[in-house]
Amino acid sequence: MLNQTPTAKSTLKALLYLAPLLVLTAVFILWPLLNAFLISLYTKYNYYTGHVGALGWANFGYLWHDPTFHLAARNTLLLVLVAVPVSVALALAIALGINQIPRLADFFQTVYFLPFVTSTVAIGLVWNWIFRLDGGLLNRLLSLLHIPAIDWLNDPHYSLGALIIVCIWQGLGFNIILFLAGLNHIDHRFARAAELDGASDWQRFTNVTWPLLMPITILVIVNTSITNFKVFDQVYALFHGAAGPGDADLTLMVYLYQKFYVENQMAVAAACGVVLFLCVSVLTLITVGYFHHRQRQLGGR
Amino acid sequence: MRVTLKNITLAYDQQPPILTNFDCQIPDGQLTALLGPSGSGKSTLLNLIAGLLTPNAGQIIFDQTDVTATDSRHRNIGMVFQDYALYPHLTVRDNIGFPLKMAHVKKAARYQRVAELAELVQVTDQLSKFPQELSGGQQQRVAIARALAKQPNLLLLDEPLSSLDATLREELRGVIRQIQRTTGVTTVLVTHDQEDALQVADQIMVLANGRLQQVGSGGDLYQHPTNLTVAQFIGRPRINVVPLGLLPAEFKSLLPTTTQATTLGIRSEAIRLATADRHRLTATVIQQIQLGRDVQTHLQTALGPLVSTAIPTTTATTLAITLAPTGCTLFAADGHSLVGGDRDA
């Protein structure tokens, strides 16, 4: 019934139906999340006995003064700041290209999407070979351009670059798919109207396609940023469990991993997790804010 | 600007051609309506003129210039689409100014022109709004203003009224008429609704089955249809069509004598109550419907079912009716009209 208003009884009934999923969510998502927050506040904490000495901000203070954390934060930010714009721009350009050739679109979509569904370990192996100093594909290509070979994976100057290349490459397929979906969503009438209104191809892109593609672009940017903030497995696979030469590829997630599993500093790891969580949350909030603004503007709803 | 279409042929892959060797001419400075049922090729024709479709053969000529191979964006055409196609991310002001922005007109000059156009289509108080905040009629006004912004040589309106309700249609017809008169721009209006065409156009081109059936004023089309297709398409209720063989001999003396005629078309207002003793036909009243000012009477006669609008409300079940010769047109077996529409006969 359309005019039914929720009552205490109907709400209870609904909750009962939802209970299985709610319980699972609470146990496996909400509780660990809450726990991570709590652990980040434990000082003098013994993970094995569960003994908590005191509550406080000491773990965050530790992070604030830890040069390794600074390095991890700097690497992660650099990764996000380089990989995200390049990945988004590249994905948009490729999507626009694919959109022009409907016949081969399916083939290219599949090709670009493959990295996204391939195991990171396999990808790590392949890229290990591509990046090899002698006989690696990349260095062979560079030698064709008369650029001396680079030891991508062992030279601390280049190893972060190598990681960024892998991250861009891996995320590209998904972003292309999103952009293609966005492009298909734009009504062809607008392109026709713009052409009759005298817009050149470039004007049509900047004045019509690009603004109408903005929501999907924001989605892609945020999604790519979040993915790149959390880079871990690529590092693990590329550098065989290490954080690259001289910690050059130490990201926040790798830092967290090392603190937790290697150094047994659970509370510091949890605090690092909270910092990462805040970064991602701020990004998400900005996006949500943008969409609200946009929707008000466009729909008045 | 005069538009000439010469020998146009258009076909899509593996389909029968939509237009074959099509010729027509759209006169300068007038409002021409392309009227036809759906599938008649009228929107195709408009897209050809706009340059959104390229003909397989033939020429499109604007005044003396052949534009067949010219891009849409260089043809200087304003077009209004059926569903407006206003840019959703731009305000009404920027929508109207869009063609000017594309032509790199400075902002001040652009907004000056937008203000004039907004005045013309009466949307001045809506300029800061987004298209979604406007009603259908307002959106259509904005679309017309946008189409006029760059002072096009030709204004194309593709079914501009078909998604509006009756009251708004009536109002927008007036707007279109008045704007065309004010600006004097050569205008082509595509519609499937004869009332749009009859109320707005200087001349009407009737299209059916990919052919130009007749060109003329609303009066011409109604009184002197060149063929049965036009006769059946123009006028409501539809013209009554009866095989000539069923007509009693005494009626034939009312009509001009021809040997080729096989079909008689009788306008509804030509079927009247019989007053004289001669030329009488017995009719059974099936139904009477009051449609505003008119009364439609559905009759069953020896000629088959007929519809009349000249019979006053009655309670009788059987009537004696007659035919007024002025509302009758004879058609040959191939559909051409023999009397009345003498142009093509």
C-alpha cells in the first residue's frame, strides 16, 4: 500500500527479516572497525594477553614523530598524486577512442579490463620480467630510443616510478569501463544539437561531453584515489615482500603490514589504519558533497 | 533563404529506400510545414537539410550554393528538436548563448543578444534557471531562442509541439507563428498533426510513403486534394470514401461525368438531411457524438458507413440524407483526383 506509514510493529518485522545480514555486518565489519579504532588508542598494549596499560593518543604521537611513517605517507601521496591524474586522463582518452569505433569496442574493453581481473601475483611476475635490468621489455624499448637501461626494481630513484606504472596499468581497465558507461549515458541528441549550434569537435568535448561526464569523472577519481591510497599487493608482488630498495616503495599499507606482522606493534598499525581511514573518508565526503550540489543544480530535487 | 532538394535518394543498408529521386523547394522567408503520417520520411527530410544525414544521391542547395557535402555546423541552421535537447548542465542564459559562445562571441555581446531573444520568446524571468526547472512549454521556448541565437538562414523545427499538452500546443503555435513573422527567417516545421500545419504554416507540403503528395495552403489541400492519400489525411473526421459503383444512378447526375472515376470522396459536411424529393438515401443512425461545436453522426447506408457533421442532433433512428456536390471529389483507380484537384489530373 502506497500510503502505509511505518509503525513500531512493521519496523520490528522489517528488522527481523534483515537480522541475518545485520548480524553478519555487525560481527565482520562494524566490530572489527570499532576494534581497530579502540586498539589505536591503547598504549602499553599486549596483543597476546589482551592487557591494556592505558588509553591515549600516544600511538598517533609515535606516527607523528616516526620518519618511516613520514616516508610511507610521502610515498603514498606521491603515488596518489601521480597515478590518479595520469590514470584518469588515460582512461578518458582511451574510452573516448573506443567510443568512436563501435565495432572493436568489445574487444578493447576486454583487453583493457583483463589486468583488473588478473591475480596481482601473476601481474607482479610479468612486470618483474618487464622491468628486468637485462633483457626486460621496458629496457629494450628504451634502448631503441637510445636511453640507457634502468634498473627499475633495484634503483631507489626509479622503483616508485615502477610501482606507479603498475598501479596505473592495473586500474586502467576498470576506469575505462566506467567512462564508457558514462559516455553511453550521455544522450546523442546533445552532440547533434551542439554540432548544429556550430561547435567543433573540441568545443563539443569541452562544452558538452566533459561537463556531462563530470559525475562519472568524480566517481573515477575518488575510486582510483582510494585504490591507490591502499596499494599493498602490488608492492608485495613486485618486491617479493619487501618495500622496495631502501624503502623507496613503502606505502601506508605496507607500513601498516610491517608494524602489525613484522614488528608486532599492533596499536601503531591500528593508528596507521585510522589515519588511512580518515584520508579516504575526507575524499568520500568531498565527493558526496559534490554530488549533492550537482543534483540540486540539475534536478532541483 | 531558398532551399532546393534535387533528386534526393536516401536508403539505409539492406532496407528499402526512404526517399527516391525526391525533389522539392522550400520558399524563402516563409513558414513551410512538412506534414505526413509517421514513417512518411518527413523527419528524414529535415535531417537531410540539417546535414545530420547525407543523401546517397542528389543535391541539397541553399540559394545557389550546393551544401550537400557541407558539415551541419557550417550550414548556419537553427534546429529545435522534439524533446528540446537543452544542455542540462547550463542555465537557460547559457543554453541560449551556446551557439554564440561556439562562435567566440564576447560575453557582454552574447548576453545582450540572449536578453533580446529571451524577450522574443518571453522567458526573461527564467534566465538563471536550469532546464529541468522549466515546464515543457518554457523549455520549448528556450530551444527556439537557442536555435535563433546565431541568426540562422534557416530554422528547422522537428515535431516541436508533439510532447506538449493541448493548451500549450495552441499557445506555442502562436509563438512560432509570431516569431517567424518577426524575424522573417525561412522556417520548416515538421509535424504529423494537421492542426499544427493548418494553423501555423504559409504553405503545407504533404508527404506520404516517401513522396511529396501535394504542396499548397490548408484550403487547397482540403478542397482540392490531388489524390486520395491527401484527401484522407487532411480533414477531420476523415473523408468518407465509397466505391462509385454503389452510388444510385440518380446521384451521378449531381457529379461531373468522367469515365475513369472509380471512387467517390465525400466530406462529412456534404452529407445533409434531404429536403427535396429527389436524391434521397436512407440511412440508419448508429451513433451521434457531440464534439464541441460539431455533432458527428455515424450512419449506415447502402453506400457503406458514413460520417456526417451536418446533421443536427436527432432522436430518429432512420433518416433520409442527401449529398451536396461541392463536398464531393472523384478519384481514379490509381488514387488521382479527377475533379476538384485538377492540378495533377
